Amino acid sequence: MSSIDTGTPTTSERIMEAAEGLFAAQGIRGTSLKEITELAEVNIAAVNYHFRSKDALVRAVYERCFLPLNEQRLRLLDEVEAAAGGGALAIEEVLRALFEPMVRAWQTNRNFILLVGRLHSEPDPILNVFVQGLYGGLIERFIRAARRAAPDVTEADLFFWIHFLFGGVVYTLINSQDTARMRPGQNLIDTSELFLHDLISFGAAGLRSRSQQQVPRS
């Protein structure tokens, strides 16, 4: 399923659609341009014309998946901050703005989270730097909002534990089928609203605990 649904796809969109599915299913290194062109029903000249190289196509696929997601996160955070005016932010609302778009993206396009997994299973320093750049000021923006919501928690703690939560969600989504197999009928993520509610409650409680009792570091 496409990350973007705009009606009849253009040639470049068909190429990215095919590449996205193949990269997610069999890996970036395990996918040839020939396989992509056959699935997209285009010739290699079309790939060269639109993307110049496989590396450029890979970057375009990640950009296509991640930029709309991050724009939605920032839009939700804008709404949270606007609603609060000059008052305090609720840490729950900050976490929801960060995590809800990820869960929604996973619901509509499982390729998205598998592409995140490929960054770890097929480490590529150049691609990793490119993907980090797609996040631009998003991380700092969310840390600032979290500081506003939990001013007694250090910035280092907020960064570490939000990163911890983020990694946990990625791992859970990537391995959702394993969880369903091991605990049939008991997979919390099957009910996305309940999963989001409990994730946010869990994360907010953990962050608040850091303000109540700062653990000394050796």
C-alpha cells in the first residue's frame, strides 16, 4: 500500500511504490533495479531519468515515507502548544503528538515500519545520516515541548527516556506478528487506541517519576 495516495500514480511514484515494497520485504541490498522496474512496469531508463541511481532512489523512498509523518507530528504539536497558550503543556499531549502519527502510519502502511527496521538490520552510515537529516529540528522541538511539560526533568533524561520509548515502539511494531503468535488474542497493539492510551500513560508516568526522584549517576 502506498505511503501517498494521490489517484493515478506518476512514473516516479510507481517506481518508488515498487521500491518501497521490495525494500521492506527483502531488504535494500537484496533488491535489484531490475526487480523494481519489473514490478513498476517501467524500463531502467525511467529510473535513471527520475532518480539517476539506486542510492538516490533509496533516499527518495525514505523521504516519501518520513517527511509526511514528521510534518503531521509537528502539526499536532503546534495544536497542543496553541491550545495551551502561555500555560503549561501536558506531557501526555506531547507524547501523543510524537507517537500517534507513527501508529497510524503503521496501521495504513506496514512497509513504513519495516523500512525503519532496515536502517538497523542493514546499517549504512550515509543513509543513516540522510534519514537523521529528515528529522531536522523535530527532535529538538519535541524536547523543548517536553521540558515545558516537565520542567523538573533534566534535558538529558528527557532525551534518553523519550528515545527509549521511541525505540520500544519501533521494536513492538516491527515484531507485532511475533507477539500475536506468542500471545494469540492478547496483543495489545491489535487495539490501536488502547495501545496509544497505555503507551502514553506509561511514558508520562515514567517521565514524571524522574522529576520526583532524580537518580544520581556514578
